[in-house]
Amino acid sequence: MLSQVPLGECVPPNTRHAVSVSLPLWDDNVDYEKGEPRVLDRMSGGYPRFFIAKVIQALAERLRERFAMPNEAPMLFPSQACAKRCAAFIYDQAPKQRDAALPTYTLPKPGQVRIVEYAVEPINRRAAALDAMSTVLDEPVVIYCVLFPEDLFSLAKQYWQHTGNGISARLAEYCMHIERVNEQCELDASPRYRAGARRGTTSEAVSPVVSAGADLEADTYLEERFGRNVDAKYAAAMKSVLRRRIAGALTEDEQRHGAQVERGVAGLSPDNVYLTATGMSAVFYAHQALLQMRLGKSVCFGFSYTDTLKILKKFGPGAYFLGNGEGDDYTELERILEQHTQAGDPILAIFTECPSNPLLKTSDLPRLRALADRHGAALVVDETIGSFANIDALSWADVVVSSLTKVFSGDSNVMGGSIVLNPTCALYTSLSSAMAAVFEDLMWCEDAIFLERNSRDFMRRVAEINRNALAVAELLQHSAKVARVAYPKFTTPENYRQIMRPTADAGYGSLLSVMFVGGEKAARQFYDSLLCCKGPSLGTNFTLASPYTILAHFDELEWAAQYGVDADLVRISVGLEPRAELMAMFQTALDAISDERKI
């Protein structure tokens, strides 16, 4: 079992491009949100949409030095369309957010937010010989650098975080490698360097260039020779494998090894699956496709992950938020739908998570489907937490989105997402055309390689995690120190069961949230005593805990509490560790909670 990792180190430890970071104590999370140097100065990384990876920062600094004017800051994107949307977002949001901004900023003038296109490719044959991706890429990699007044950085960062469409750390690593190779080749070709080499001197610039390239090539060799990665030249084929895996359209060999379940939707094919760079990118593109069909407000039904609501509110006409996702919210949803239909301005879409994060509520999908059909709205379901191994959301939805970063990958070392269109829904033809107009495949080839490798045993891992999480949830549920356990078996169970797959291995997923009788004091004692990894993300092969509300809603704790998302909530993603060890660890953490009744 992975035990506690020191503050600021990557999670899992010693993992290149890890997507989590260790915040082992409750106060570490609070101080991270406050921006305390004792935490920030020790951060080696973080969740990639919140913490811009250091290799991306290094590449951005290079481009800033080359192209920026004084007091300009950069943000890097993999396509021109993403960069243009970022610029438009800054112009749109600057006047809307200025009054609440701390520190404040000056509104950007036309032309102050600009885009630089930068191609990255080997400068000569010798450089090309050192390019491990030369057999993969048909043309130069082009990075789009958005430059803006540096006091507007928070707005650019919002776009990066909400949409998930910034460049990948592996893409940035490749670009930095080519930059260094080119510099070395130029240096080797200079007469001054050649003369120095003949005299037996060594340039200080040589060592880091060679070392950086060698490290990258060594990692690639080890993954391909001793790991499970295929050569990068097969990246396009691996994307095809991923789409088949998600669609359930498998080869006979894959079916014999039980690699996947059938999705149960007639006519579903890999062509209905779109791969995105991150899970939030999937939500973003699904919403953009719907807006391409027609303008209209959406409804966020249930307390969703924070950036989903931000996308619906900040991109397009806005959204209604029905954060309880049960009871009277169904009546209010009907009222909103009817009101907009009568006004000739029908609701565009209903977005919901099954189950929701972090309260693990499951919406009544048949009921939402009926309401959506009655009023011509699309139903978009985020199945990240349930996963298509456990639930069948696609039979009820027009669009299903998912973060492949989570349990589909499991290894916590790559980002990815997916969009699946239901070919049997009434909106399918329009949605397909809209996706063709707005969608871009921005998944970097090396990320596809890692995602394919990690997901080969997805079904086996989910089955084991289901059993482990159920045991942990029941242990916590029976403790007198626990006020409530949010878990699909205990929370709106009738709604979950009606979409649960009828297979022996289907279960309730990895995620649960726990609240304690002793409130924040008990939550702190429990969290600080847990001897597992602690940090952002979920769906990892190892158990991972976090004080979710502190990290996701630190600046809006009272607002979140209105919907039952309390500040002292501890979210736990259960992993693949031996069950006896898991049970002992959680029991020890429960025992660490002081029993106030004994005082």
C-alpha cells in the first residue's frame, strides 16, 4: 500500500507527469488554498488543469522571452481555435469580473490580447535523427501562444482550467526536447565551438542539452522495452483502440479476455466516440456542439463538479443550477422547461452527473429523459464516477462524457476524456454535424499511448475496486463516529440501481464521501491519521483522499454548504490495495477521532 507521501511531492511518487500532488495534512490543503509559501514552495506538481506543469511553464517562459512585450504573460494552446477562444474569453469576462477581482486590473483594449503561432521542428537532419517522434509526425508541431497584459493572468488561467484545452505536459516536454536538440546542433555547427572542442574544452551549454534529451529517450526506451507501451508510431492506431474500447466494439481476442462490456445501444460504433485531451474538455466540446445547433440556456441538475457549472455559465447564454438534484428540484426543472418552451426559448440541454461529485447522488435518468424529450432538450450525462463498467447511462442520454484520467486510466499519469453520441437519439444527426463543426482531436500522441496501455485491464480493476469500496463504505457506515456516508448504495439507491449493469462484477464505483459527528475537528483527526495518498483526483489504482470542499470550493464554502457539500467533508477514492490492509487503515483513522462523550 502506498503510504503518506511528503508534502508537495507527486502522487504517485516518482511518476513522470503524475496528475496528483501530496497534501497529507488538513492544514496543508487550507494553506494551499490560501497561497501560503510553506506549501506552494514545495509543490513539485499538481492536478494539471489547476497547476500548470513546470515543463509547460518552462516552454511558456521561452516563448515569452522571444515574443512578448514588457508586462505581457503567455498561455499555451495546441490549436488556433483554442487560442482564439481564450482571447475571446478574456475580452468577454474582463468587464464581468473586474469588480470582484483582487487585485483589480485594467480592461484590455483591442489588440492587447494577441496570438503568436510557433512551429517546433528539427532544424536539420542531425536534429531530426535525435527526434524520437520523427516517424509519428507528418508535419511540424505548432504551438499557439496567447499573449496578454500580465494582470489578466487569472482570466487566462480560468479558461485553461475550465476548458481543459491547454497543451499537454508531454507535448511541452517534446517541444522542449526539440528546442534543446536544435540549440545543440547550432552550437556544434558554430566555428567557435568546433575550435574549442579541438582544444579539448567543453561548453557549459552542452551538458544539460544532452542530459535532457537522453533522459527523455531513456524513459521512452524503458516504457517500450520493459513496460507495456507500444512504439509512438502506433499512436493513431491506439486512438482507434481506445475508441473501440469505449464503444464496446472489440476484437474477438479482446472479447475472449473479458476486456469490455457491451454498451447496449443499437448501432453504436467507434465513430460515435470522440477523444479529448481532458475530462473537462469533453464537457466543453459537448456544450460547444449543442450551442452550434442553437443558442439556449442549459440546466445543471444536481451538484456537479465545479468546472462543469462554470462552463455552462461562462460560455453561452448561461445556465440554471438545481444543486440538490432530488425531490423538489424535479418539480422546479419541469417549471423551468415549461416556462422556456412557452416563451419560445426552449432549454438547450440538461447536464447531470451519475453519480455526482462529491455527494454521490444519482439522477432519475428515465425521468430526465422523458422531460428532455417533451421539451426538445438534450440530455448530457457525465458518467466519470459511475463508469460504463458499472452503469448504462448511454441508453438514456443523447451525449455521455467522461474523464478518462480517472478509473479508465487508473495509473494517475495521463489526462484524457471522451464524448459518446447515442446513435438512437432524435438529436443524433444534428449533434454529429455540430461535432464535425467544432470538435478538434487535441489528444497528444504520447498521451494516447499511455492511456491505451493503462486501460487494458480497466474492467478487472473496476470489479476489484467495487468490492473494496463497498467494504470501506460499510465499515464507515457502521461507525458511531460517522454522521453520514455518501455512496451510491446509500444515496438515491433506487436511481442508481435502475441504470446499474446486470453483470456480476458491476458495483457502485470507487468514490465515497464521509462526514463525521464531531464535525471539522473529527474530520481533521481522521484525515491526518489516514496512512494513504492524499491529494486531488479520483479513480486511481491506489486509495486517495482529500478534503474535497476545501480544495474545490474554498472561496464559496457557505454557498456549497447550502447543497450539503460541507466544509468538513472527506472524499475518498478507494483503490486496489489488499482489502484487509484497507480495512485496518480506515479503522485506525476512525480510532484516531477523539470521543467527546468520554470527556
